[in-house]
Amino acid sequence: LEASMIASSFGKLITKSREEVQDKDLLRSLAVMITVNITQISALTAKSEGLPRIIMVGYQYSIPHFLKWMQIMVKYWSQGSVKLTFSKHAPYLGVIGTLLHD
């Protein structure tokens, strides 16, 4: 598999010892895997409910690398029928949502 394919996020761990793998590589793979799961669930739910837009809030969505991944994945899983929007105030909205939940 190509290195850019999702299925290979942890693929090299099977052939390497733990000492050969850097912590930053493990963390990146884990973050990509979580981002893929969140985005897939969001895109497929929005598509099945006929929603034209997903609005993401929360601090983690302010990391440019993950924003790019999320946009690509939403476009893929929704066949372009769902648009992904990020709030300028995402970190604050995530905190407010948490406070309102309690």
C-alpha cells in the first residue's frame, strides 16, 4: 500500500520493532486514525440525513494538517454532496458545549 493510504497508518509496525518507531510517528498515525473515524461518521450521517453542511467545533479542528484531511475525507465519503465548515471560534464553542452538557 502507498504511505498515504489510510489502511497503512500503522502498517509498518508489523515489520519493525518498537525501538525503530518514533513516538511522533505513532502519535501522528493515531491522530489520523481518529480524524478519519470522526470525519467518516460525520459525513455518512450528514449524507443519510440529507444535511448539506457539517459544522465542526472544538480545539483539535484548529490544526491545519487535520483540517486538510477532514475536508478531503468529507468530500470523498459524501461524493461532494456535503460541505465541511469550521467555526472561527471553534475552541470556545467546544468549551461552551461542554459546560452546557454538565
